Amino acid sequence: MHDKTMTGGQALVRLLAHYAVDTVFGIPGVHTLELYRGLPGSGIRHVLARHEQGAGFMADGYARVSGKPGVCFVITGPGVTNAATAIGQAYADSIPMLVISSVNHTASLGKGWGSLHETQDQRAITAPITAFSAVALNAEDLPELIARAYAVFDSERPRPVHISVPLDVLAAPIQRDWSHEVVRRPGRGLPAAHCLDQAAAKLSAARRPMIIAGGGALAAGAVLRRLSTVLAAPFFTSVAGKGLLPIDDPLNAGATLCVAPGWQLISEADVVLAVGTEMADTDYWCERLPLKGELLRVDIDPRKFNDVYPCAVALNGDAEQTLRALLERLPSAPRDADAAASHVATLQQAIARGHGPLQSIHQAIFERIHAELPVNAFISSDMTQLAYTGNYAFQSRAPRSWLHPTGYGTLGYGLPAGIGAKFAAPQRPGLVLVGDGGFLYTAQELATAVEELDSPLVVLLWNNDALGQIRDDMLSLEIEPIGVLPRNPNFALLGQAFGCTVNQPQNLDELQTDLRNGFKRNGVTLIELKHACAC
């Protein structure tokens, strides 16, 4: 029976619950009170972030690990601008995120009356960094806009959606109960048959085929492995695609297209099949990959077919369905993979030999991490030199296990994204890799972690007392280093103030022990590793 007293905000929360939303991240404010009125009894858990940017990154991490949209509630004006960086990161990395914000009363929009939190055009702030940004001018708009958001998440390239709801729409009683009107039309479909035939013919004729898979292929791991085996094709991933093949698969070349041995190997391919990857320079660390063979692309976004890497065959459709259709058109007997496996082994050896002094230190740290990391753990990493090495040198055991802010490249991502990931998969131990510079962007989210988490989250703080990458870049360009040697706080005392268990290992053996203990501890462990202690 329709509750005549249900407001637009309450009905919206009930609608989200019917869309299987179980967690929202946010900070309540005077403008979002009607949303919070709807949370009790909804079945949706609210997680209090300490900054709206942190709430957005938490929603991002939740989405990367769960595969479901991350949801956050933010207030009008500063809440939206604070969250914009996290929205931009999700947009760049094709992460599904639903941002619900308030906005000023309908009658005041665009008037410049000086209302609290007023922005001249709030929608315009997020329009460039979302699949769409819209204002619900009446309550009846809300079920339509939520359905449109889920159409993006289910059927298009997943990206953030921002819906602004005016204060009067949030507070007014709804005229009819639309809180149960769920519209899900998932499906990305198959490319045209003639495109599949053409692609299969090129793959069949290829002498040295290779595969690149990205974040759009995370659901297609099994079929990708079969395809790699049938074709005897070395298998690369983007950073977002790490873990798609087992570590011990002899054709697994990993996320190594950002270093010279990877560039060399991919240049030898006569046909490259790229699946669910933007093929962006943020993954490759070079302006353009040296592709000499024909490029076949599988993507849900048709705009990718003729951008930096125009393709010989465009396969517009769902990754898993498309790859299965390709397999049906290929010979079922696997090719001899000895030569391809040898090329991959040579690649891995060249990478190990090619580490510079800093990367060798990082590799030693990752060896200790690998020894102690639980099988089902995930790693959330910030923009820090340790993670840059890990992007290509550390192999993930499974998809959705390495979270990194690749495209937008924002500092401060690692900790809140790791917290969000814990809410998506509480049973999975988490490891956060963060540098001292990026840590101070969102260190306040330790308060959320300590308050909310009762399973292992280990924060490994790589402290070189510098903005190390920028310092090194300045020196390489013969620029006098400025602003890259900050005075850091006492991180141990900071962690203790938040309620973390704190360790400061003095060598790599102690680091390994601290990691082992941290993964056994239900709660948050902060491990500060000084650069000098890792040498």
C-alpha cells in the first residue's frame, strides 16, 4: 500500500535497494537529510567517509572488486566538487559509479540568489566526467534516471553517472509509489556475423598472433585462456586486466607493455587481438605501441575503433560472447605453443635483468609481499613508484585483485579504494600500497577503516620522504628540484592516533613478518617502510 508520507528522498533510497544496492558511501549534510531519512530499514549500509573524495574512491574500489556499481551520496556544491576527482578517475578507468547529490531548490536554479552551497550550474561540473549528468526536476524523473543509469552500467561502456536532486524534490511527498519500478535490460550483444568471420579468418592465418586484454574483459578469463591456447598466442593485459590468466600459464606475458621487452615482443606480432582495452598511453608509458601487424579490436565502445589505433576488423559487442563466437569459428586443436612460450619466458627474463636500482628494491619488496599475501587477497595501489613497478612486475593471481588509478592518475586513491573494496568483499584480505605523498591526500580515511572494518586491511606506506617520481623527473630534465622534499609527519604516531596497529620494520625480513601478522589481524595495520630499510 502506498505510503502517502514517503518523500522523494525516501522513495529514491528504496528504489536503489530494489536495484540490489547494499552499500552507499557518503557524508550526511543538511541538504541530504531526506536521503538519510530513507536509509533505516532499507537494507542499505551507509559508510561514513571523512571527505567526499574519499567516498568517491571508496565507491570506485567497491565497484572494481564487486563488478557492481559503487554508490555515494554527496551534498550540493562542495560535496560535488570534492567528489569530482574520484568521478573523473572512475570515468577514465571505465568504472560504474552512481553519484546521488542534492542541489538547491528548483525555483532557485541558475538564479544566482546566493543560496547555501549554490553553484551556477552544478550539472555542468560533472557532465565532462560522467556517462551522463542530469537533474531530476520532479520526483517522477527519478525512476527514469536510475533506469537510464543502470542501462549504462549493464549495456554500455560502464562509467559514472551523476544525478542531482533538488531539495524540494527530495522533501516533497511522492504522488505515487515508484520505489519498486526496477528496469534492467542487460546485454551488449554480438558483432555482425561477417565481422566475426573476417576476424576468425585473420586469426587462423596468423603466424604470430598475440592478445591484449583489458578491464572490459574481466568476465572473459576462461574463454581468453582457451583462445590463447588454441592460437598459441602470447597474452598481455593492461593494468586493469591483471590476473586474467593464471600466473603459471606459459603464455602469460602479464601487464608488461610498458617496458621495452614488452614493446619488442608485441612488435613481432602479425595479428593482435585487443579485447576490452582502451589501448591508452597510460598503460604503455609510450606515445604509441610499435604495432606492425593487423589489429582486431573487441570493444563495447564503437568510438575506440578509429582513434589512436585504427583497426582492421572492428568487433562491437560483449567481450565474452564475442570471444566464444570467435572460438567456434577457429580450429579446436591447439597449435604448438613451444615457440610462443619461449618468447614469453625470454620477455620475463629480460624484465628481471632490466630492473634499475630502484626497481630492484621494489622487486625485493614484492617478493616478500608475494610470500605472505593470502591467495584471495586484493591489492589497492596509489600513484607511487612502488606501485608503478608492481603494475608490470607483480603478477596477480586473479582478476579484480589489483586496483590502480591508471587513466586519471590521481594521488590519494589507494587507501579509500582499498576500504571500499573491503565492503565489496569483506572476506578478502586487503593490502594498500601508498607513498608518503599520496597518503597525505586521504590519510583521514583511516578513521573510516578503523571504525568500520573487522577483517584484515594492511596499509604498506612506502616512505622515501619525497615526491620521489617528480623529483626524479626534475633531475632527469635538469630542473632544480622544488617542492618535492616535504617535511612529513610522524606517521607512526598518526596511525596510532587513528587506532591502527603500527609497525616500522627495519629490514625486509621484519617487513615479511609484519605482513604475515597483519594479514592475520582483524583490523587495520599500518606498516611504514622507509626507503633506507629496504635497501
